[in-house]
Amino acid sequence: MSAVQYSETQIVAAVASLTRAKLSAFVAAEIVTPVQTEAGPAYRQIDRVRLELLCELSEQFDLDEDALGVIISLIDQLHGVRRDLRVVLAAVEKEDEAVRRRVARALIETARPG
């Protein structure tokens, strides 16, 4: 099954407050990077979600592209950490009870202040 892709016209129509000018600014700032196809630039579903968030943040908080780039970078990092944590948790769940208890104890001790 192929992933949904939007042309520039389709993505501008799909995201309520997105204009061609905003889209161009986001692409120029490398906050959103379309995939290049034979038909020209195409935007994926993840780009649509990012563009919705970018438009919302820029309107509600009057943020410029530099600030938006920092925020999106931090969100991307957070998603990466969450993915890594899910992998670690899945690996620990496969271990026997004694290992899981030792890991739990180590986590508690590590989380204690001081």
C-alpha cells in the first residue's frame, strides 16, 4: 500500500490556515521537507501533521521560522526518546522476573535525588 502524498495545492487546501507563502517559508527554513517525485514536491501525512502544528504555533504564539524550527526539533527528539524507551521496555519485559526486579530496583535507586 502506498503512502498518501499531497501536492503543494492539496496540502495548502488540507491544512486550514496554511498559505503558499507560509509553506514556502517552512520549506525554506527546512522545518518541513517534501519528498521529490516525478510530479514535483510531494508532502506526506507526517508533513501534514507537522504543518498543522506549525500553523497553530505560529498563529497562537506569533513564532517565527527559527523558533518553530527549534520547537519541532525538540518534539522530534522527544519522539525519538519515547521510541527508544519503548524498545528498552519491550526488551526488559522479555526477561525473567528476577531480571525485571533488578531493573526496577536500579531504576528506583537511580531516580532518587542525591
